[in-house]
Amino acid sequence: MKTTSYTLLENGTVVNADGEEQANVLIRERKIVQVSPKLTIPVDTTVIDCSGKYILPGIIDSHTHMGIPIKNGWSADDFDSGTRAALKAGVTTILDFTILEPGQSLTESVAKRLKQAEKSHITVGLHCNITRYEKSLLKEIPDLIRQGIRSFKAFTTYEEAGMYLTYAQIKKVARIIGKHGGLLMVHAEDNETIKAATKQYSGQNLTHPKYHALSRPPEAERLAVEKLVEIHQQTGCPIYIVHLNTAAGLEIAKAGGLLVETCPQYLFFNDSVYEQPDGRMYVISPPLRKPSDQKALWEGLLNGQVDTIGTDHCPFRLSDKPEGLPFEQIPNGMGGIETAFPIMLAKWLKEGWPLSRLVQLMSSHAARIFGLYPQKGVIQAGSDADVVIFDPDNRQTITQQDLAGRDAWNGYLGLEAVWPG
Ligand code: URP
Ligand code: ZN
Ligand code: ZN
């Protein structure tokens, strides 16, 4: 008779969203069987000593872009390399986005992206991008929600890339999504504000990356978030702002009942990096902001204003953003999946902040918002055995050798990290 073996994580500190406890975690067939300070060890058990270590639910990165086309280039990680790097950094689930091609239905875009995701090494879910407004696409939304694709994403900008929806169109989309129990995610930068600002600088061969930030001013986020609050209140559709990055945007979003994600890049960096020799590599949209915005975001992590931390992982190689490109031609995006949890954790431990809050921001809230809870986002009997174990003393400075992703540039070298393991 075949016996099923168990794994026991012994004597660790288990941290969930509601607190921490000294406990043993018994696992069988990739499921958590029991979590308890005392338990009877079955015969066929591999014991892993976790004394002095912490055990957290696996990190959920609900904002990644594996192998997507951007401005004549492709983000450097595909599902294989990106999820391999993710796993090393404690990420056990990613939620990526579909790519809606011309003439394609939403359903076809989901099927194609799922196929691409087959080479992943961790759990992958998808949000469905709605980057074109067509009645036939809207008709697909209820069925997609019934099939489990319940988060959709719209863009209030990127007109040049053919991804822009007007506020009136977004409102119509939101009404349908809300009626059928889905969630609308939005890249919130006001298109008209960006167009007006860009007009001052574009077409003049301005290669300094600071023009990227000047052409996408913070008012663009404020205005878009204001409109999205109105849409949320008029339609009842839950709205989740991705990569929120300004103090004003945060205040308005939370006062208006929106869900908010921010990303490590907006926490750790500000627009002064555009003056660095590698400043072009920090060209991301929305751009990096001011120290006062960073401060508001850090406060928002602790005071409950920010709901989740996602990475917007979209790495590029140095050669993808060659020096001397006019700012408007630089591909937008930077990597982060491989360093997000280790750097957040190092900061958290240094400040002595409660680890249960980090679990909320990087795992349990995403699990709840995107319908994965309690399979993911919690260490309890019956949940998937997605765990991240770390020694709080394993603090190191990030070097290129620590990174497993493709040969993409990484903006976080030199920062302190606590690596899982
Ligand atoms: O610059 C960025 N963020 N690139 C990825 C696409 C997006 O807007 O999230
Ligand atoms: Zn975006
Ligand atoms: Zn993104």
C-alpha cells in the first residue's frame, strides 16, 4: 500500500494577517493539514526545523507583466524566468494580465495568455485587460466572471498604444462588471493632462529621462482618481487603482471607497533617480514622484490606506533602453518581483513593524480581493501549502549575484534584503 508522506515545519513562528503564534505546520500533498503548537507526528514525516524562523503565507504578486510588448520592445522575463525568480523571493502566486490583440475576443485573449503561462513554476491567475471598447467584448464579461476571471483592467491613458478607454466607456464597463460581481482595476493617469504636458516636450529629441516625469505630472493621477471615485459611486462597481503613487491620489481614492495598490518602486525611489547615469532605466508609468509622496505611501502602508503591494514587474535590459533615446520612445517599466518581498521585509524588521500587516499587504488582502482566499493568503488547515520561511538575521545587501531573473537591469542593487530560506 502506498503511504503518503508528510512534511512538518517544526517550532517556527507562524504569521497570519491576524497575528503570530509559535506553531508547527503539518503538510501533506501540498495542503496544510494542521497548524498547532502541539501535534502528533505521523510516522512518515520529514521534519524541517524552523526554530528562530518565521513562516508566512506565500507572497501574492497581483500585478506582473511577463513577456509583454511595450514600445518596440518586450519585457525581459517570460513566465518561465519570471516565476523562477519570483519563487526565490517568496512569491508563490502571481496574477498577470491578458493582452487583447486586434480582432480578438476577451475569451480568446484569456485562452492565449493561459497557454503562455503554462511554463510557470508557481500558481498563475489572470486579470482580463479591456483595452478596446466594443459592444461584443462587453457581452463576454458575465460569462468570464462565471468562469472565474473576475478582475478586469482598463487604462485611462496609453492612447498612443491603443489601450485607452474614455471615462464614459469605463463607466459602462464598470456597470457590467459591478452587476455581475467582478472587480475593475484601473491604470489611473488622466489622458488629457498627459497629452497637454507631453506636447511641451515631445518631438524635440529630448533624451533626459526627467522629461518622462514632466510629461506625466501628478495631477494626472489626481484627476483620474477623482473620476474613478465618481464612477465607483455611480455604478457600485468595486474599483482597484493599480500602482497608485501620489499623496493626493491616495487621499482621494480612500475617501472615495476605492481599493489601492502601490509598488516598491514608488516607496523606495523618487524622481531624483532620473538624474542618475542610469536614470532612463527608471522610466516607468506612472513616473517616480516626490519624497512627500513616498512619505504618504509609507504611512498608508501602516495606517490601512494602502490595501496591497504589487510589483508591476516589467523588466528591461540596459540594451532595451539605450542611452540617447528621446524620452517618449523609452520602453516603460522596471522589474521588481525578485526583490519586492526581501526589501519590504528588511525594512519591516528594521522598523519593528508588525509582520501581520506585511502579510496583509503582500498576501492575504490580494487573496481576498481576487477571490483566492482561503486557498491562498493564510496558513491554516485546508489551505494550499504555499509558505515562505525566513531567518530574520539573514540580512544582506542585494548584489547582481543574488538575482536569478534574466539579464535584465535591476534598480534595487545595494538595498538591504532579507531572503527567504
Ligand atoms: O511602466 C510600466 N508600469 N509598465 C508596465 C505597464 C503598466 O502600465 O503597468
Ligand atoms: Zn499601468
Ligand atoms: Zn502594470
